[in-house]
Amino acid sequence: MTVTEIEAGSKYWVRGTEGAQRLQTGASFGQNPAPAPVLIWNRLQVRKGLPFGFEAGAALGQGIDTSMWTLGLMLKWALFEGFRTHLGRLPDVSIQGGYSRSVGSSQATMQLATFDLSLSKPFVVEHTWTITPLLGMQTLFVNVRSGVVDLTPGGQPGDMTPPAEDAFAACAPRAPSGTSAKDPPDVAPNGQPCAEAGGGADFAYAVVFDPVTQTRVRAFGGAQLRYDMFLLQLIMHYDLAAPGLKSKGRNWGDDEVPRQLAFNVAFGAVL
């Protein structure tokens, strides 16, 4: 489970998320007057140890109060693991690569690629508990691509500008069987002409945003507690430098994108 605090009052959360349309007097239609202050993402991961210190895994995640899911794969290689004599004072060193992709939304797709270098060292307490401090570095590559977004989604009329409207309802597309000379010039995206002249004007508000990429260099630290077959892991991630954003025609500066602090809580079992 990952919990991330967001700037819920920012216009991109108010205008870009769904919610109760009129929780307070004067709330604009098409806006979310009370976005949640945190994003909560649950993920189930299954891992399998392989020969030569390798470990493979797959993950399934879902964002609370969203339609989005994630599918992911990872491969980990423990370079120095299990040294308990002679070099036993050295920490375990591992590298890990991972890839995940979001599904469930036609308006946006996010792809994440990660590369981790981590140090850890298990300590056994009373022959029962194992405490393992963790420390490492992570490079996170983010790529977000937009689908077709209707800037005037169908619904009750309100004070949005331009007004909320269903483009297909306004166009009322008909089969192109009539005389072409009588067909209005407006056509739906599927090529069918609109029933009324000018009926396809709202299709101009269906847009595809430029893709956005971002690279984050983060440090992480925490600990893992194991009792018998059960695991509890607590990890904190923090950006070492203010990450920039890149999209077509514009690069955001370091002062425009704040550093992120994220906390991860994971429960698991070793079978």
C-alpha cells in the first residue's frame, strides 16, 4: 500500500478529477470541489526465487476511488547474499529492474520503469524475529500518454466554458446513404456525416494532450520485520533532486515540480 499526499486544492486536481458536482453553493459543474488529500494505491506482488541469486515477480495494483489498475513485472539479482562468515559483515547487495503499465482508463496511460540498487543486512533476534534494515537508490522513469479527452463531457448544463455538451448527441450522426450534396460538412470521428449543419462543432473540444516524461532519482530507506512466515516492510522514498517534466514544446524547471516524499507499507508471507 502506497499513500501519497497531493496538493488537492490545485486546479489540475479540481478540474481533472470526478467528484460530487455540487457539494457547496456555487461549485462549478464539471469540477470536483473536494478532491481527496491523498492517493492510496494497493498492490499485490508475487515473487519467486530462481537459481544463481535471481528472483522474478509480478504485481497487480489498483488505485482507491479510481478506475485504474496496474500490471507489472520485476527481476532482481542478489549480487552478495548469504555471506555469514569471513565476509559476513558485508551487507547484501542487489539490483532490481521493474516495469509497470496502467490499464482501465481510455483517457490516459502511464508507464513506469525502475532501476534499484539496494543494501540490506538481516539481524536475528531471539532465534525468532529477523530485522533487516534497507537502504538504497532508485531511478524512476515515467511516461504518460493521453487518449482522446472530451473537454465538454455530456451532462447537465452548467457554467463551464465551453458549455458541457455531448458531441455525438449534437451531431446525431446518420448513415452516409443520402445524397452527398445534401450532407452537412460536419462528420463524426467514424466518418459519418452529422444530421444537422454545424452539429459536429463540439468535436473540436475532443483533444489529445502531448505525452509527458519524467525522471526521478530517489533515495529510500526503511526496514523489514519477519516473524516465522510473515513479513512487514516499511520504506520511505524521497527525491534527491527536484525532478523536471518534459513534454512537446515545454520543459518544466526544477522550481516548478516539487520533490516527492512517499511512504510504503507492505505485508507479505514467505511460503
